[in-house]
Amino acid sequence: MLQLRFLGSLAGLLLSSSALASPPNVAVDISPVHSLVTQVMYGVATPDLLIQPEASPHSYSLRPSEAQALSDADIVFWMSQGLTPWLEKSLDTLSSKAHKVEMIAVKGTIAYAFREGATFEGHDDHDEHEDEQHSDDHAEHEEEHQDHAAGWFDQFLSLFSSDDHDHESEKEEHNDDHHDEHNHEGEDPHAWLDPLNAKVWVLKIRDVLVAHDPENSSTYQQNAEKALARLDQQIDTINQETQKMNQLQFIVFHDAYQYFERRFGVLAAGSISLGDAQDPSPARVGEIRDLVKKLNITCVFSEPQYNAGLVNSVFEGTSVKTIGIMDPLGANIKVGKDQYEQLLNSMLSSLKQCES
């Protein structure tokens, strides 16, 4: 009888030890950061992805399975309120007890202010966290283009319309609400496109996981070292490739790429939409069309998360010949540990389209 009690107690201790050794449940908002977390957790567990890469993170409704993953999470890595303003409330309600890490706020992260205006001339020398201001010249320039763009802008907006929605009223309501809560002051949230930030985050991810799961600390340490080595190699490779590019002139769909542009010295001439991809004003679209003529721009990038017809409409009748895809999230790249590396490589490949 005593032996049976001893065996029962031993079994209970083993079960309790096993439960304590279980790795934490981890949830991540976007696929590039999910890729970095997956690399550090490789061989231990797989984190849950909250936002599918083919969708815009600026406005997203969690699926039931994603909401459940958020609710079950012990740790949540998320980019920032600037990228997913809707997520902060879900974090408070669904994962109030989780350890939450806002990547843009991690010490050592390079962060830039939002760029102002449809064209980026004169904005290339901004320091980190610099406050940008509208100039009187820019205001006059927008007013100048209002009449110029208004005629065909109605046709541009018609691409948004559907049988189920009154676009004009919906657009007006969206813009009013959005500007009330997010007026493009502060940090541009697309910081994952600078791989030096990815290196900072790999270390933070490692430290958080080790603190929550010391049993697997050696695995997290080794995985982090491998991830950092991969990033260093990729940075060198992209630097070598971009240095061969001669003064590319291109326009992007929305202002999501300045971290990649600044890191590798390939600067976009402008963007159709703002950093949160909201609908552009007629003046903004007119300014972009004038820039195309002024610089004889032939290369423009759309994004798979948005209607490519919008880009075609904006540049119809201009000198633009190449309308490619540049994707900040990797919609067509398999989610997982290799996704981040493949995402940066795909952006490099997109830029090479402008050379042909």
C-alpha cells in the first residue's frame, strides 16, 4: 500500500512538472513579426497568427479562431496601435492577463515620423522621431490641384462602389471617424521593413520567451543566434543589390515602405495613399499625376491587399508603363519561419522590375 502511495505521488509530481514545463501560448498580429517569433520558438512550439497577410491590418475583424488564440495567449507580440488601432481594445478584453509586447516601443527600435504629402521630396533627411509639419507651400499646392483632379477623380472613386454599399457616404463617415482617432502624427508603424529593427526584436522575443519558459532557454538562445546571422547575411545581400540600382523613380500604393527605403537607399517618389491606406483626396491624386509627368516616372506598385484597379485608374494616360506588386506583408508567401526573409527578397525583386 505504501509503495502504491509513493508511485501515485511520484506520478503526480511528474505530471505537475510536465505542466510547468509547457511552453507559453504565443499570439502575434502580423505575419512578418510572426515569422521572427517562429524562428526563435522553432523546435519548441508554434505561435498563432492573428491577422492573415492577404488582408489589411489597418482594419481587420478577427475570426473566431483568431479571437480564441488571443484569449488563450500568455504572450502577445503586436506591432503598434498605429498599425492596428482596433486591436488595442481586443488586447484589453480578450487577453488582459497576457504579457503584451508592442514592437514599435521596444528599446532600440528605429522609428520614423509619418511622411507628409503625396510626394516625398524634401522629406529624406528627417531624423528618428522627428515631428513633421505641413508647410504653407504644400497647402497652396493641394488647393492648386483640387480642380485639376476633381473631374476624373469621380471615375476613380467609382471603383470603390458596390451593390451593397453607398461608397460616398461610407467614405465620408470612414474618413471623419479615422481622422478623429488617427491623424498621422507620431510614428510610422511599418517598422518591420527595416531588418535592423528585426534584429532588435529577435533579442526582445528571445528574452521574453526565456523569462516565461526557462526550461527551453537554450533552444531560444540558439534559435535567436541563427536568426540574427540570417538577418546579417540578408542585409549584406540586399545592400549589394540595391547599390547597383541607378536612381530608381517609382511610386507606391501607400506610404508603407520608408523603413526599407531608408535602410537600403532606394527612395520612392511618392505614394497614392497615406500610411494607413485610407482613400486619397483629389488633390493628392492630382499631385501624384503631376509628379509622374515631371519626373517621367514609369514604375508604380500596387498591393495585393487592395484593389489594383485603383492604381490603373490613377495612372491611366500617363507615362507609367510598369505596374508591379510591392507587398509589405507577404500575402503570397507561406506563413512561417522563412516568411520574413522571403518578404524582403520579394521587395528587392519588385524594385528590379523598375530597372527593366
